[in-house]
Amino acid sequence: MSPISSAVSAVVYPTVLVAEDSTDTRIMLKRAFELKGYHVFEAQDGQQALEMARRYRPNLIVVDLNMPVLDGLETIKSFRKLERDGDHTPIVAITAYDVYGMEEAAKEIGSNVYLTKPLDLEDLDRALKGLGFIV
């Protein structure tokens, strides 16, 4: 695929990596994004998410902060280290464990948005619009 075709494809059919160990939440997010025209890659843990991010270079990453193998905070930190100069993939951190300081920690290491579970898809849409995505 030519660079121009690739760029057009990324705008018309953006890709999102959903890193979430809960099958139900992962399926819900996948369906929500696919209904908006996104191509979705799924990961069940942080290590798998990093491998997929390297391979597919998604336009957006949604990552659960409490996952096995490599937790969400370490996943975000590792992903940010992989980015080249000038790259900045938006990351939405999600968690069911909204403890004091978690939002600040997520944003400090590179998350753009922090949302709590149960996820409200309208909140997700607002966050995506704030990041410049069409919803």
C-alpha cells in the first residue's frame, strides 16, 4: 500500500487497539468501535497489547489499567517509549478500580483520557471527540 493510500485508509477507517482482560468489556468496546467504522484489534493482556501496537501501529489505544502479565500503567509507559519522535498515539485508560491518585498516575505516564467502569459510551464518545476522532 502506498503512503498516500495508507494515510487515507487511516483517516477513513481508523484502527483502535482494545487491551482489556474482561471478555465482556472487550466485546462491548469492539462492537461500539466497529459500529463507528473503526477496525479493531484486541489484546487480553498488556504484553499482547504491546506486541500488537508494534505490529499494527493503531490510531488509538484503549487500555484497561488492571490486566494480567503487564498492567495497564506499565503497558502505557512501555508503549510511549516505543514511539518515534513526533508520534503520539492517543491512549484512553479505563479502570474499575478508581483509587486516589490513579488518574494522575495514568496521565503522568502518557494516557490522554481516563475513564472509569462501568463505561458510559457517551463519555467515551466525548473523549474521542476531544481527541479529534469522528464518532
